Amino acid sequence: MRIAVCQLNSRDDRAANLKVARELLDRAAAGGADLAVLPEYTDHLGPAATAPEPEAIDGDYVGFFAAAARELGMWVVAGSFHETGPDPAHTFNTTPVFDPGGTLAGVYRKIHLYDVEIPGRVSYHESASVTAGTELSVVDVDGVPLGLSICYDLRFPELYRGLADRGAKIVVVPAAFMQHTGRDHWEVLLRARAIENQCYVVAAGQIGDHDPGRTCFGRSMVVDPWGTVVAQAPDAVTVAFADLDLERLERIRLELPSLANRRLR
């Protein structure tokens, strides 16, 4: 299976963001990708005042990427977008997945919300405008179970163990990791999730400035089940490719059976 991670610099112009996302998907398809992954909030990153109206799961955003998947004949993990939430003050942070026919094959709503309060330094509460999802999601991609997660979920290993328990052999991580945490934690966490669950981890990140004082780290990458980084994007809006060796995954699970040897359930 050939994978493409698409690295964007989404800002406050939704139409421009989607245009670039489609261009990167075109590059992914031209490079022979079977599946392409976009970052968190492909639709908009920027001041809340410029955020687009949230959309239903059958809205324009989903329609745009359904058409892209169908036209390119490729699986597409369409990053995430601002989905209509349970009340007017809250959205969901939602990842839709499309099969090569453009059918919506799976949906995941971000479970872990980034709430932090450091007096005099940082005050950010994702939960003020986003409602947490409650369900893990694994999608069958041509017979290969694909687990879904988003950004801050990466810090919670129990979520990934839950995906592994549901059969996931690949886990995707659309993200907008901040630069100050990304430089120390991004690769470490991605490799840890791959090693402990003996799965491929495919992480597509935002790159660059998107709001005054806020910069995303980028370094989108693919990590194999041994924890080796097999592909990494440079610091640019671009696409990086990796060929997944699923036989290697099964061999690692056989020769180092840490999942099978677990005692606590």
C-alpha cells in the first residue's frame, strides 16, 4: 500500500485552503498513492472571527473531498473540519474518510480536546468551542484496518491501544501540532504509538504560521511498526510518500509478540 501525507499551511481563507488541498491530492495520485491523508482543520486555521460556518456531515466540505476521491480513484482521509455540533456554541472536530468511489467510508470525531491554562503564559480551551467525540473508529481500507485519531489524541496511548484491539494495522493522525511542543514531542510520540501497538502511524501535519503568534510544526511523517521513520516531509507545503510493507508488520508482531503477551486488559 502506497501512502501519501499531505502537508498544508491552512489559514483563514477556506477556498484557498481547499484549492491547495486538492492540488496536493492531485500530486498524491500522480505519485501512485493508494491512500492520502490531509491535516487537522484543512478547512480553516486562524482567528475564530474568520471561522467558516460549521457544516453537517453531508455538507460542502464532505462533498468536495468525496468528489476528489472519486475523480482520483484513491482513498482520502480528508483531514478534519468544523462539523455542526450539538448546540450553536460548539462544533465537532471531524475526520471523514472516503473510498475510491467517493463514498463516505468512515467518520471520527476528536475525543481529546486541548485545554491548557498556564497563568501568564498560555490560556487555550478547545472545549470552549468544540464538543468531544465519544467513539473510536476503524475503517476497512481494502482489507486493512485503519484507525482514526486527531492531533492531541496522540498524547493518550489508551486510545491507540483501543484501536489496536479493534484490529488497526495503520493509524492516521491528522494534526496541527504547535511548533514549541512539536520540536520535542511530535516524533517521539508518533514513534512510541507505532512501537507499542506494532502498527504503521501516518501523521499529516499543518506547517507554518496561521494566526498571530501561532505556528504549526509540520514534519509530517510515516513511522513503521518497529518505530523507524520511513518518510518525512520537509518544512514546506508538500507531499511525502511511503510504501507500507504489511508483511513486515506481521513479521514484527510474530517475532516480538508484545501485543499477544499483554497481561492487563
